[in-house]
Amino acid sequence: MTDIEPRKSESLAPTSWDYAPAPESRDVVTLRERYGHFVAGDWLEPSETYTTISPSSEEPLAVIGQATAEEVDVAVGAAREAFANGWSALPGSERAKYLFRIARILQERSREFAVLESLNGGKPIKESRDVDLPLAAAHFFYYAGWADKLEYAFPNRAPRPIGVAGQIIPWNFPLLMLAWKIAPALAAGNTVVLKPAETTPLSALLFCDVVRQAELPPGVVNIVTGDGSTGAAIVTHEDVDKIAFTGSTEVGKAIQRELAGTGKKLTLELGGKAANVIFDDAALDQAVEGIVNGIYFNQGHVCCAGSRLLVQESIYEQLISKLKRRLSTLRVGDPLDKNTDVGAINSKMQLEKIEELVAAGKEEGAEIYQPPCTLPEKGYWFVPTVFTNVAQSYRIAQEEIFGPVLSVLTFRTPDEAVEKANNTMYGLSAGVWTEKGSRILWMAERLRAGVVWANTYNRFDPTSPFGGYRESGFGREGGRHGLEPYLRFE
Ligand code: NDP
């Protein structure tokens, strides 16, 4: 037998396996230089404007309208006219056709929308491509199915549309939140005036193209862009019959105060500080994936993010060391790179808020862990962070950080886990990881949260209602429940 000759070449087998860049092409999206408001099926030239940017490069993307109260009034007028002149009287089966059409067009144009969403919002393309877009289309498909079955959804209650819905959405899931709002409203026979968030208007503006392509009657969907003052003008407009708001608890409370006594319908989907509870019998590697998905998905800009990790004491060391190892494999960077796990923080303001709360966490005595990570020079970025040694009273255990920052606490018994999980002013979501089905049910009964995920996290489906308790708001979106806020009953 001959001896194996040793390798002489200098080029040794690779010692590390770095990912090559895999950028998605930007060419699939054509941006205009300037956008107006979409009113009565046409573009309304705005009287005031601002510039929207890409948070990953700070590059200006387009000039956007900043709607004044007068412009909001024109949009509401268009919605009222469309409601009165045909849309509300259209048979449900006809409304369904439009919604099916919108759903199909979103699917067909999903790559274009996904690129735009990542460009304007900073989220990784693999998330906008694999989560935001499929779910947005699924919402339209789902509610298209209900449009001609409202009598069956609410038997013996004679459901009728309400009128004009004012809808105000945040920047974390721009197109998906639009779908959550517009699909049930239209299925129920209402018309809408929707305002996207100031920092992420572009996918809503591209959606106007879809509305036209689907030949939706003019005025059924109106989109006005602008900052909080535009939102406030929608809220206070006399001819708006219902407000649907997703955003911060602070603004939600202000809207509730404003609407008290007006008779307008209101649903609020606000903040959260969810507990993700890991029992010692859980499949730990799967739980680690669930923890990562729970808090680092969409840079932690998720109202139902699992931002408080509750770990049973007996597995604490093991779990935290697995989690830290997993964190070091997360790739932070260009949102348009298909390998990116964590993209850019949505805005400078949000980055400053995260930095302030992280500084408070250090100050209060929590121990910080951040994996080695090179951040791009331009844009807004934050390294995925874990805080251990966190007390329940710390700000990082109480306040919504809305960033890639996890606060870890421990517990010994199921009762203690429930007590700690419920020790929050919010009540939007929670996660439970255990092998025992009986324990899942026991926990789900006691956790005060609108959604409880078991052995998974951040899983959404249009058929499943979503919403919170206490300071997380009220009303449900998704499922049959999601139709109710858009209906009155005779
Ligand atoms: P806001 O609640 O201010 O924004 C949500 C939407 O409401 C946006 O379209 C916003 O416009 C609009 N708005 C703002 N002020 C008013 C008003 N007075 N009347 C009517 N509409 C208004 O959230 P922020 O973007 O300021 O984020 C702040 C914090 O809120 C975050 O750090 C996070 O903690 C939390 N948040 C929670 C969300 C959730 O899904 N639960 C979503 C977003 C934020 P504009 O974009 O111009 O401000």
C-alpha cells in the first residue's frame, strides 16, 4: 500500500465557512420620485411633503405627501361616496371577487413587494419574502371567503357594514398590517381611509397600484400618508365611523380618550412584553430556535415578541450557553441579502429608544451579552442582545423595548412562572415550552395573554384571532372575530 502523500498546496481546506453575499435585486422595484395621496382611485397632489429613507443606508428613496386635515377630509369624502354609491350594497359574492383578485395580484407581485418592504423598513428579505408577503395575500384570500357568508358567520344577527373605517398602522409590518386592516373591512362592506406609518409608506403606496389593477371601484380604498398629525385628523374626522389602530399604548390611550362619547367604534392593538416560558422538560434545541425567533425576528420590532424569557432554574446554565452559541451565528446586515437574519432598526428614533433602555438595563445591574458582530457603518443597527440577571422591577423587564433585546429571568415552579409571566401591564401574547400537553393547558388557562403559543412562537394564520388584554388593547384581528369590529347588527 502506498503512503498518502501530504497536501503540498498552500491553499488549505477552509477553516471557516463565511457566507458569500447573496443580494436580492433591487431592479424589480421601480420607485417614483414623488408620491401623492391615493384618493378616489387617483393621485392627489400633496400640499406638504417629506422624504422617506432606507434605514439600512440612510439613502433617500422618495418624496411623500404629508396629509393635512383638509386632505384627510377629501379622502374621507371619497370613502363616504364610494360606500353610499354602491360598495355597501354590492352582493358579498361580488366583493369577494375583488378581494380574491387583490390576493392573487399580491402573490404575483410578491417579489416586488418584498424587496420594497425590506428597502423601506429594514427587515431581512427572507422575512418579507417568506412571512410578510405570503401572510398578507393569505389575509385577502381568507376574508374573500367570508364576504358572501356574513349571515352564516353571525347567524340571526343581520350583519351590516358600518361605513367609513379610519385605519392607522405602524412601521413594523407595513403591508401585513395593511392587509389585516383592509381585508376584513372590505369583506364586511365598508370603505377605508388608511394611513401607513411615516417611516414606511412605500408598500402601502405600491398597494394603490394593486387596487387599480384589481379594478376596485374608486374611493373604496384611500391611502393618505403623513405623520401622527395625519393620524389624528383621521381619528377626529366626524364622518369616520370606526377607527382601527395598531401602534403604541400611549397613542392608543390618547385615541381612546379622544373617541370617548362619540359613538365611533374602536379597536386597539397595542404593545406587549410577552413571557416566553421554558420548562426543564422542553426540547432545548427547539426552544432555543423559538427564543431566537421570538425576539430577533424582525429586529424585535414585534408587538408580540417574546421579550421576557422565563427559564426554569434547573436548565438555566445549559439553556443560556446554547442560546449564546446560537446568537453568535446570527448574521446582522444588509436587509436585501438573502442570508441576513437581523436587518436594520427601522428609524433613528427607534434606535435611540433601544439604546436608552439598554443603558438603563446596564445601569440597573443586569448583565449584558452581545456576540461579536461587525455592523455596517451607515444606517441604524443594533447587535442582538441578551440581558441576564434581570430583576422583575427593571425597566428592561417592564417596558416594551421593541428591539433585538432579550431579558432573561428564572423560575422554580409552574406557579412562579405564571406569577412572573403575568407581572406586566400588557397581555398580548406568551409562549410555553414543555413536553407535557397537560402543562400547556394548565399554563394557557392561567396566562393572561390574548395568544399563547405552545412549543412554537410568532406563528400567525389569518384564521386565528389575534389581540390583547389590558394595556395591549382590545378587539381581535384575524378569524371570524376580526370581522365583528367592522359590522353593526340589526
Ligand atoms: P405610534 O403609536 O406613534 O405609531 C403608530 C401609528 O400611529 C403611526 O402610523 C403613527 O404615525 C400614528 N400616530 C402617531 N400619533 C398619532 C395620533 N396622535 N393620532 C393618531 N395616529 C397617530 O408608534 P411609534 O412609531 O411612535 O413607536 C413608538 C413605540 O410604540 C415603539 O417604540 C414601540 O414600543 C411601540 N409600537 C408598538 C407597535 C405594536 O404593534 N404594538 C407598533 C409600533 C410601535 P407616525 O408613523 O407618523 O408616527
